Amino acid sequence: MMIKVWNNHYGKVVAEKDQHYIIDCEPCGFKHAIPLPDEKEQADFYEHSFYENYWGNYIRNHLEESEWYKIEYNEKYDLFKKFLPSPVQQTLLDIGSGPGLFLKAGCDRGWTTVGVEPGRAAWKYSTSKLALNVHNVFFNEETHTQFGTFQVVHINNVLEHLLHPQNTLLCIHDILEPDGLISVSVPNDFNPLQKAVIDYYKKDMWWVDIREHVNYFDRDSLDNLLIKTGFRPIYHTSSFPLELFILLGEDYIGNNKIGREIHNKRKKFDCAMEKSGNTNLKRKIYNKLSEIGLGREITVIGKKQTMASSL
Ligand SMILES: [Zn+2]
């Protein structure tokens, strides 16, 4: 077993790629790359390149798939409502709000929503086309108090990109109202089905991409990070375990055509369950999958703890 040390980070090496290591970092409690990428270079990437490079496809796919996305969005807003103490005015901040479709879904349900989106093109779309309240800045220690306080903070597929996810969660804790909720979704990496694929097909760890993903979470490490930063995890779910397709013989890795096909199949499953009135069964399946560490993405809802509530 190889242990690597970098600044204050150390732990067992779980992958090696592009002159970086992924370590299961003991002080941090989750897997991340070392050395960490340069802060300024990374900020520049998200401000100018991240959406711009594939902006056309990204927004088109989102719109084409709006029926499927709506299922996820409605489920989340239903859960927030269920877990909040009977709110007078429902308020939500979306960090990394992209083109703003999650915010728009909230507005349509009567929520007051605010977004934070550093990418210029995405910010522009959400403010000019959808007339949403979105700030074109990074959410960090310097900026986090300027948006107000909220009952819910939603942070979807963002934490895996951040150099200091702990700090971001502490900032979120700061601006949540008492008993407020955080909803975090991240890719579920180094999961048991990915390992099964590697065992069977002798593949590389295809999900490791240090340019985009600095951190690699699973349900336990995400829970631990939330607890460390002042939240109590109260709900877990996951999404379709896409790796099953590879084991079924549909190897979508590096193959866009098969990738699209299997993506359509997973969407079809979600939509069929929804349309046939089997939403609860579908939720039960995904909630159970998350218990055994499966699902392509994991979602955890946490409740803000204060000194008083943790006593
Ligand atoms: Zn670390």
C-alpha cells in the first residue's frame, strides 16, 4: 500500500493519472487529487471555459430533456417542503446554478430563488432569457454573505470540482436559517459496480479526470464531511447505476453513440415509472441502492445543526 503526502494532506493512493495521485486523504476524510490544481488557473477555467466549450450542447440537451429533469426537480422541492418547519416564505440559493432551470422550477412553484453562477454564458442565459436573480460570481469566503439568508441551499455537481469543499460547506452553514437544509449531489465514485467493471474488463479508472474532478466522494465520505461542517444527514438517495449497462454488455466508456443510447434507456425507466404512477417505488429503489453504495450520483439532504440543536 502506497501512502503519499502533500502539504497537510496524506493517505493511501487509490489512483494515479496525469502526474497526479488520488489519495484517500485521512485529514480530509474523502478522496482527492494531490497536488491540488492551481487556484487561479481553476477559477479562470470555470469563469471562461467550462460552459463555453460545450455550451451549445449543454443547454440544448437540458431543454430537450426537460421532462426528465423536471421529475428530479419536483422530487427535490417536494422533499424540501416535507423537511422544512412549515415555511411562510420558501427561499432557496442554488450554488452553480448553470442555465437556471432548477431555479426556474422553484419559481414556478412559488419559491423565492437566488442563483450563483461564475460562468458568464450560463449566467447570461439565466438572467436574460429566464429573468432569474443570479449573481455572476464565485461563492466563497469573500462573497458568501452578500446574497442573504436561506431556508435551503442546493449545490448540485459542484463539490467535486472545488479545491476547498470544507470551506464552502462552512459558508453555506453561515447563511442557512435555523433548521435550514442543504441538498448536495455529487458523482458516486470508486463505487462497487465500477470496481466490478474493472475486475471483469480490466479497464482503467475511467471516472478519474483531474482537470474537472478534484474530489471523489461516496455516501460515507460525503456524510462525514457534512457532519464535520455542522449538518445532520437526514435523507439519502441515488440515481440509476449506469455501470450496470457495461456489465450487461453495453460499454459506453469513450463511445458517445452507446453513451447516448444508455442515457436514453435510463431516462426511459425514470419517465415510465413516473407516468405509470410508480414514483414511490422508483424512489424506494434509488434510496435502497444508495444504502449499498450504488447509483451514478448520490444526493444527501442535511439539516443545519447549531450548538443548541446538537446538545
Ligand atoms: Zn486532504
